[in-house]
Amino acid sequence: MNKKIVAGLCLWGFSSAALPVLAADTDPQQCLECHEPIEDWAGMTVDEIIAEAKAPDNKRHEANQALTDEQLKLIIGELMPPK
């Protein structure tokens, strides 16, 4: 099989998997509408923050149910200052 065709198919396959992830609503500024990360998440681990973000009883966090832990870690990493 032609190498260009194989490379094209691989690129197409990877992009079809990556685009839905990139298109997900992962705007960290949305969190700042309700949260002050330094205060609200003080003393919490990233895993605890993710668990709260995905809590099904919090109606304001319904959109977070569709996000992966990796996406939430990226958001948290942008909002939390480095230690």
C-alpha cells in the first residue's frame, strides 16, 4: 500500500478521535464565574477537586460530567497557582 495513503489514513484516524476532545467545553474562565480557586480549593488535592467537579448532585456542574479527568486536570492546572 502506498505510504502516503497509510499516513493519510493514520492522520485522519487520529484527528477524528482528537477533535471531539478538543471541541469539549473546557473553558477555565467558566469556573471563575462561581469559584475563587485559591480560596475554594485550598488544601484540596487535584483528585478531590475533580470528584467535586463531577458530583452529580451539583446542578451547576452538569457539563463537567462529559469531561474526562485529563480535561479537568488541565482546567485546574490553569486556574491554580503553582506551589
